Amino acid sequence: MARSPLRSLVATGLALATGSCARPPLITASSGPPELTVVQATDLGPIPTNPDILGRDGGYSALFDGNSVWLYGDTFLARPNAQGFTLISDSWSYTSDLNAQSGITGFKETLDSAGAPEMILPLTAAELAFNEAHNANPCQQPCGARWALWPMSIAVDPATNQALVFYQLVSAAPGNFNFQGIGESVATWQSLTAMPVRPTLNPPIVTGHPDLLFGGNDPGFGAASLIVNGMLYVYGCSVANNGLDKGCRVARVAPAQAQNRSTWTFYAGSGNWSAQDFNAVAVFEGNSILSVDWNSYLGLYVTVYSAQFSQNVMIRTAKAPEGPWSDATVAFVAMQPASGNTYDAHAHAEYDVNGGQTIFVSYSRNLPALFTSEVRLVAVELKARSAQ
């Protein structure tokens, strides 16, 4: 099935909980029911894709460089790319079509010398050499091992028009769930004509990986991100070594300092922010892929994510990025995949209608044929509770 193995594992809560650090408990107090009613949800069908792409998941997006840019995780190709791979750990598409009311069209990809879709996040020379050696014929043992870069959320700084692309580094090997999340970081992206740039930290925070801001014991910061009044708010809603922990922690940093770990602060509850990430409290229970956006129609922040172990796509509201967040309510029920459950539903704020009275939510769905999947789009019409 065309899904990122770690994302699937974490989303279904099967990751081992051994070795994890103790963290503050989930904040159970909420602001009550969401300040909205879901009027209707309309399935708009699968998002068109390049026929050379068999399947992929994720699909975070943002308005960047005049286009809606979509970033995907593990991507299965119908024919080998220039390096001879039919599985790449990320890909991307972009379109100038900013009206989703009848679906989205016009997606384009950049192609490599073999005519295959290119990755969005560049592997280092050492990572690429490792992947080539372990996937050659004959291959270096263990055959099939690889470094994977999985895109997370993308936020665009209106002050500079620079995009910040969060990502996770994963060490993967053949076999079910045979992988390890190494950590997360953020790359800077200047325009569609250049690739995002991963940072180099000196000294490194994660030994052997000088680009990473967070390690495997930290919340997966980057699951959602948005810029509010000149500050970048970032959500981490999973811990790589504890798949049962879906508590969403909140961090903030000036966008220009996003690659400087020492400038980050973390919400510790009761209006307090801490320089230490282990003080971060979980402000609501979500999932490892989600969206958090300002909805001007509601005058509230809205988060959308997939509920664990079901096809329910959930929605919550809050008056501030750190909450208190409302209870969750079901926005719609996703179509059943060929196996497993939906795990990557999230909204795309650049397509909001009437300031967010209608929002557009995507999710991936694996299909019966090996390595194939689709990303479906759903229009969700909301009504403010105050308008009822």
C-alpha cells in the first residue's frame, strides 16, 4: 500500500512505547463544544496526479510563489527515476488553480533526467550513496535499507515570502515496521525554481545528523505550523518511540530564527512558555498529521485531523494557537481504504471560501492494487454557532 510506514504505524498507535521520556499529561480542560456546526461535506473525488505516480500520502500544502504547492511522503513510481528507484521518500506537485469548489486541476511536477517526478527534499551525498548501495544489484546488506525524508507542514512567512518546510528523517529497512524515526527539522525554500535547503547545526543536536533540530524522543514538531502576528507556531502531535502518544504540544519561534533551536519556546500551560521542550504540555489529542489554520469566517483557529482507529475526520476550534481547544466533533467520515484506516486528513487554507465558511480537506486512501493509492478532496461547509 502506498503509505509512509512510520506514519501508518504511528497513526494506528502500534509503535513501541519503550525508552520514551516522561512528559507532562494532556490538558483535559476544554473550551466546550466547537464554535461551529458542519452543514455538509461533499466528496470532490481524487486529486489528479501524474500517471507515473502509483501512489503517495501526506499532501501538506501552502500558497507559495503564486501556486498551491503540495508536499507528499513515500511515493511509488511506475518506472525507475534517474537513480533507478521506484520508491522515493517524498515528492511534490504545484498548481496555479486556486479554486477548489469543483476539484483542483493543473498540477505539475518537476522531472529528473529520466522523466520521473523529483523529490522535494534533497538527500545529502552520504544519504544518497547509502540508498544506492543498499538498493543496488548486488546490494550491500541489509538490502533495501534507506534514508527517508518525509515532508511535514509548510508555512510561508509573509514578511519575506520564504517558505519553511518541516520534515522528518527516518532510517528504514525492508519488513513490516522495520524503521526508526531519527528526528525533525525545517528547511528554508526561496522559490519554485530552487530546492529547499536543510540546515547545518554546529555543534549538532542529534549526533551524526547536523541538520536536525529535534531527536527521536521529542514530539514530532512540524506536524502543523502557521504564522500568527509575526511568530511561527509549530505543533508536535506524536513521539517516534511512543506511537500511543498523540498529544499535541505547541512551540513558537520567530520565523527568521526557525533553524536556531535555542530561540524556540514551548507552551507549558497556564499561559506560560518554557525554553525546555520537556515542559511542553499536550493541549489536545490529535494525530501525527493535521492542520491548524486561522478561520476568519469563524474568528477562530481550526484544527482538522484523522481520529485513530476509524474513518472519522475530526475538527476542533480555539481562540488562540495554544488553546484552550474545544472538544472534537466529526467533520465527515472518510471513504474506507483497501486496508487499515485513514491517518492523514488535514485542511488546505489557501482554498478557503468566504474566509473559511467552506474549507477543503484531503486524505490519502490506499487502493487494492499493490503500491497504489489516491488522495481525495472533500469540501466541508461550516456554520458559526453564533449564526444559528
